[in-house]
Amino acid sequence: MIYGDGGQTRDYTYIEDLIEAYDLILRHPKPLNEPLNIGSGNEIKIIDLANKIIELCGKKGEVEPVHVEPRPGEVRRLRADSSKARALLKWEPRHSLEEGLRKFIEWYRRYRFEEWEKPG
């Protein structure tokens, strides 16, 4: 379900990239006593994300996003500025959104089918 028109944007970062950033923070030689944003810096419209997931799942033409009423007070645009983290940690995300989605879909399919095959 998509709340509203799907034109709102978000910045998604693959979990392995986030873990790498957190590891760099924990191993940093000096305490980092300031907030750091960790994100890809790339935003995508929710409707475009939904359509990309449908496409990557091989369901284009079979499944359509469902729109429901917008949430009150929802942020219209959200993009991380991780320039401080990139400078202090020398960190860059390694996975594109599409690559991260592909890896997640692969994992989900494998996990889901393994769960179905377990006895009892």
C-alpha cells in the first residue's frame, strides 16, 4: 500500500552498507561526539520504488500498487546528507538501490521457501 500519491521520497541504504558505517564509527580512533547521518544520498519516489520492486519480482503487469489515504503530517521528502560521515569515516555505500533490492528479494525467496519446507 502506498499512502497518498506516492510522490513522497525516501533515501534507502542497503543493510551491509549501514553495518560497515557503524563498524567504522566503533573503530574510529577518536570518539565521534557528534551526530552523523548515514545514507545513500539518493532519493526515490515511493511509487517508483514500488514499481521497481514489482518489476524485480517479475510481476510487472500482474500487480499494481494500491494507493490509500495519505498519513497526516507525513514528510514529503527525505534524503540523508551523509557528507560528514563520508569525510570523517571515508565511508561510501557500495550497493545501489537496485542491487540491494535484488539481494533482498533473493534472500526473501530463499528464506520463505526454506520455511515452507520445514516439517511441522
